[in-house]
Amino acid sequence: METERVIVIGASMGGFDVIKSIISELPPDFSIPIFIVWHMSPDVQGVLPQVLNKLKTINASNAVDGELILPNHIYVAPPDHHMLIEKDSIKVSRGPKENLFRPAIDPLFRSAAVAYGKRVIGIVLSGGLDDGTSGLWQVKAHGGIAIVQDPEDAAHSSMPKSALQAVKVDHCLPASALAGLLVKLAKLGVIDDKNFWDEKSRAEIDIAAAGNAIQYGADSVGKLSPYSCPECHGVMSRIMEDNIIRFRCHTGHAYTSDSLLLALGQRTEESLYNVLRGMEETIFLLNHMGDHYAEANEPKLAAAYFLAAKKSLLQSNTIKDAIHAQELLSSYN
């Protein structure tokens, strides 16, 4: 009977304090290695290990590519890098973004599920959108334990709610109860730890590890969809995991349906602002020409330009209304 497990934690907005709370309440000799992905801007310094080390419990560090996995240690995905785990070591890569993020939660959870099967404990904490849902589904599908922070307890409930809707979780608890649960689970054995080979998940892990997406079968992990990738405009395939819908393009970028909707909305808003900018420049030029012909004592030409400027202004107001509607749509995510 194998008692050693691995713990993978995913968090975004509102998750920083929850992570600190969990780690602060674990005993210093807690042996299970912990892997954390916390969404952050790619240009910020990875400060989470420093913060956790001030708690003086379990030593933490930013993960390093190729390092061996040790017990009684916390590994944090470094900024702008995915963190993946294998049987004995860690892979850190700048593979394609998933769900608009790098690091993303799903690649870590997916790799843990394939490598460790029933020995995985996956935890989704506070955050927006739905990164972590597919990864937690994979953890559960491979026999691991799925845990979600109670959405009522989360500063941002979208990630926990999404996971609860899509995954038959084993535990849904407030942040204050999570450390105690982990201590209890650490004492449980794992029977029949044999894992099954998951070819599609293995392909997605290899892609996240910065492999050639086409070489590793990005076009075969799902069925072709009518959507193009907002990041690179490549053709995307639709991936189904029970009631979870995801998309991955042939260069490797991956999206949940919610993150794809957000990305498409952002691209549409950008396009609308470009149209608005062009129309407003046209209005400025038409009014300038009207003033010019008015000063040249050519009232008919001046009136024609002023009328064209007025019509363009009405059209630009329509574009502004469309931008406002698009911003309202984005606010639902």
C-alpha cells in the first residue's frame, strides 16, 4: 500500500490569501509535495514562495525545469511558465497559453492525473472564469480526490462554481477547513494505484511542455470546430469531457468555452474601437474640409462636407453603442 500522494492547487483572484491560510495550518513535517499554480501577470516577480517561506512551515520555491520531486516541499509555477509533473520530476515550460493564462491550472492538474492517478489530491480555490475545471475533471477521472473551496467562502466564486457544476467533487469546504482535511487525507492509503493510459491527455501534456502541437496531435484531440484561435487565428478543435467543452488550436493554444467567449469578446471590442477611431478621424477631416470651403466662400461644398460629417457622427454613435453592449457582455465572465 502506497501512502505518499501529491497535492495540486489552482487559484486565481482571491486565492493568494487562501493559499497562505492552508500552508500556515499544515504541520512543518507534512510530507506530501504540494504544487501550486496561481494566476499572475507574466511580468511580475514570483513572490509567492517568499511569502510562504515567511510562514516558517514547509519550504517553498519556484519550480525549476528538470528538478526532482522531494517530499515536504512546495513547488510554485514561476511567472509566465507552465508547471507540469511527471513520476519523479518537474517540467517547466513556456508552452502555449491555456484559458488565457501561463501558468495555467489545467496543464498541472492534467499532468498530475496522468502521472500519479489515484495518488492525486486536486484543489480548486477562488478565482474568475473556469481554469481548473477540466484539470479537476481529469484528476477525478483518473481516480484522484477532487476538492473545491466553497463558493460562498471564496472572494471570487466563478472557478469553484464551475468545478462544482462539472465535476463530482469529493469535498466542498471553506478555506478554514482545507488544511485539516489534507492532514486527514495524508494518512489514507491508496489501493490499486495502477493508472490507465490516456492518449489525448498525454498529447495535451506534451503540447503544454512546449512540444510541437501538430507533431503531438493537436488536430486529433477533438473534432474540428468553426472557430479560429483569438491568439494566433489557427483552426481549433472542440474537445468534450462529459459536459465540459474545450477548444485547442493547431499551434497549441487552449480555451474553455468561457475563456474563449472572453477572448473573442476582447478581440471584437478591439476591432470595434479600431473602426470607431477611423470614423472619428473621418469626422475630423470632413469638418476640417467644411471649414476650409466655408472660408473660401464655397457654401455648397462646405455644407456637403458638414452634412457628411454629421452622418458619420450618427454612424459612430451606433458603433459606440455596440462597444457598450460588448462591454456589458464581457462583464458576465
